Amino acid sequence: MTIPPILVTLILGGIAGWLASLIVGGSGGIIRNIIIGLVGAVVGHFVLGALGLRLGGPFLHSMIAAVLGGVIVIVVSRFLSR
């Protein structure tokens, strides 16, 4: 049995968002974590690509980018909500 790619993406996005919220501090539900992880992945890949950084293999690089991007998304959203 194979797992649909969209389900894998949502699970990894949720993990990345959860890790980002642990790093920055905060709370939220699974939907918030998934959104932060998915948006964070885009932001993180952009930032790491602009810096020319490649960290580890494809999976590790993607998770680091998603968590880093998630942290950026949380910090920026907190700054804008003030």
C-alpha cells in the first residue's frame, strides 16, 4: 500500500510547523501547524536558495528549510500583528 503524496506533504508540513512553534514558542492546532509548515517550506527554500545553502540530503534539506521558514513566518506574523 502506498501513501498518497499529498498526505505525506501534509504530515511533514504539520511536523515542520510544530517544530517551528516549539522553537519560537506558541500554541496552535494541527491545521495551524500544517499551514505554517507548508508556507514555511516555500519561504525556507527561497531563503536557503538565495543564500546558496544546501544542507544534507534532499529530505533533511527540505525539513530544515520548512522549519526555518516556519520560524520566519511565525516571527513576521507576530511582528505584523502588533
